[in-house]
Amino acid sequence: MTRLLNRASSVALRASSARRAFGAAPMSASDRRKLVEDLASRPSTPLSLQDMYNVGEARDAVSAATFLHGELPIRMAQRIEELRDLLGAEGDSIIDYYEAATAEIASCAPPATAGAERDFAATVTALLSDRTSVPVALAAAIRKLHPFELDRVVPARRLALDRDLARFFTARIGLRLLIEHYLALREPGQRGLIDPRCMPGDVVSAAAYDVERLARETYGASPAIAVVGDLDASLTYVRTHMREAVGELLKNAVRATL
């Protein structure tokens, strides 16, 4: 817990220096670009599931908010630079979206008081509300830049693209996880998203039931999905993320089977 508080203070100081450099007034596009370049050059702070679990156990939403207040702009700025390298001018709409969101979070007052923390929570909640526009816009830009026919002829292009996209989306999932964990901490009686007794057997069984039902509704039939192994095993993990990943894997398997 002390280690996270130290990290939060350090990160907040770094972000504060960036805000002082560019001011609190509405930014022009060129100022936003300079802010992003400055933030992207700063190292992000590693954070383990154990760190997140410890904050959840302490139910310390303020520490989580303080950490995010400094850390999110840095991580988002790094994603912007990745998109710029990956997409060039085709990614302008996505980059503009991320730059505006980064500037908005960076301009939030430090969440040191109850009111400032509420305002910060509202800002990051709005950021989470759009789950699809970035992937859809990114897919459209990729289709323009990487025609399928050329990727078939030059497999190395496809492998490099897959690597770059995997890095971007993995980092994006990490961003959303940090925000979702913080927002869950704000709910009465909640300890965030980290479940110390997550049972994969239960998660997979629930996903299998839902996928079988969906297949019957969609195709009129479904293969039987057998869940085997140590169904009583447990581990510390993010149940919602496991559920979503397993569900997608099972849906793909069912489609391939029918």
C-alpha cells in the first residue's frame, strides 16, 4: 500500500509538471500535440495485480484516483504515438479522439478532495463509455493501409501488423482495467475487480452455458461443451476479463464446429 502511494505521488508530480508547462486553458491542436509528446516521453509505472488487489483490500479509491490522475495521461499519450507510427494520416480521427481525452484528463484538478475526486471519476467514466468507436475506426484505417491481397503476398507485413495491433490492444485493455478497477472501488462495499478466489471452473461453465444458448438461438443447434479438470481450483484474477475471453474462444470454437 505504501509503495502504491509513493508511486501515486511520483506520477502525480510528473503529470502536474506537464500541466504547468501547457496551462489549464483550452488547448489548441498544436499545444495538445506538444503535451502528448511530452507525456509520451515519460516512463509509465508498472502495476501488478497484487498492487491492485492491495488497493482493493484497503478500499482506497482516493489513492487509486491519485495514481490514475498522473498515470492515465502518460499511458494514453504513449498509445497515441503508437497509433501515429502505425496509421499515419489515416489515423487522424482516432488520434484526435485520444489527444482530446488525454488533454481533458491532464487538465483535471488533482483528486485530493471529495469534490475533485467525484469530478475526476465522472471524466474517466465518460472515457469508458465508448467501447466500439476506436476499434471500428482502427479497423477501417488498417483496411486502407494494408490491403488483404498484399498481406497474402507478403506474410511478413501481416506478422508485423499483428504484432503492432496486439501491443496496442493489450495496452488499451490495461488502461480500461485500471479505470474499471478504480470505479468499482467507489461502489459501496466493493473492493475493485480483482477476485482473490476466482474459480475458472465456474467462469468457464457459465460461459459454456451462454454460448450453447446463443448457438441454439442463432443456428438452431449447438455442440455440447464439456468443462473438465479441477473445477474447484481458484486463483487471484479479474473474473470479468476471464469471462469475456473464454466466451469469445468458445464462440469461435462453436462456429468452427457447426
